[in-house]
Amino acid sequence: MRADRVFAYGAAAGLLGDLLLGDPRRGHPVAAFGRAAGAVERVLWRDDRARGAMHTAVCAGGAVALGALAARVVRTSPAASVALTGAATWAVVGGTSLAREARTIGRALEAGDIEGARARLPHLCGRDPQALDADGIARAVVESVAENTSDAVVGALVWG
């Protein structure tokens, strides 16, 4: 099977997995990477450019090495390659969770529950919800969904 078809089938499988399963509530691979990067940072951090470069190399290099190793293991099997691409796509695409959080906040705003909407907003973006009124929360949701769709859905599909 051609590599472009392997990618297309795997990406479609990953999107379907996101649509059907969403993100796991616990043990998400991206969250695990974040915890690992935080642990590396606690060991390596100094106010020093070389240490920052080392942190980047260890974290990004580790992720690239794991991906390259996994791709090498499955390279002779188109089905396994599709499955690996699907699993990787599912892990990085966050469309279903993004939509779920936006709808939850939207329902709270529609019900006039601004405190409920404020409580959920940090699940979607880094803005201080206490500084926002209902219109500000709605704008934050729309902007966050637009930005994160670009990062977590479109970017994952375009750049693989």
C-alpha cells in the first residue's frame, strides 16, 4: 500500500476514534507527555539557554525517537502502519473533547449559570474566568475553539 494511503486511512481511523471515543478521562498520552516533560524540567531547569535546549532535545527528541521506533517496527505491515497512524492521530486530535467542553459552557450560559460557565472555562483555555462576563466567556469559548481546532485537529491532519 502506498504511504499516502496508509496515512489517509490511519488519519481517518484516528478521527473516527476521536469521534466515537473522545479523549480518555485518565491516562491521556498527551497529558502523560506533559507530566514527563514537567519531570524532566524539574531536573534540568536552570536559567540557562543550554539547559533549555537540552530540555527541548530530551522531550522532543524522545517523542520523535519513540515515533520513529514504532514506525520502524510496523513498516512491513500496511495494516499495522494504518493502526499506528490511527492511534497516533487519535492521541493528538482533540476535536470531540473540545466540542464537549464548548457545549457544556454554552449550556451553562444559556441557562444563565455564569458561575458554572466560569468553572468550566479553564478546561478550555487559560483566561481568568473571574474577569469575564457572559459575553466575554462566550468570546473566549469561540476563540479557543477556533484556535484549538487549528492546533488539535487541522494541524494534526495536515502535518501528521
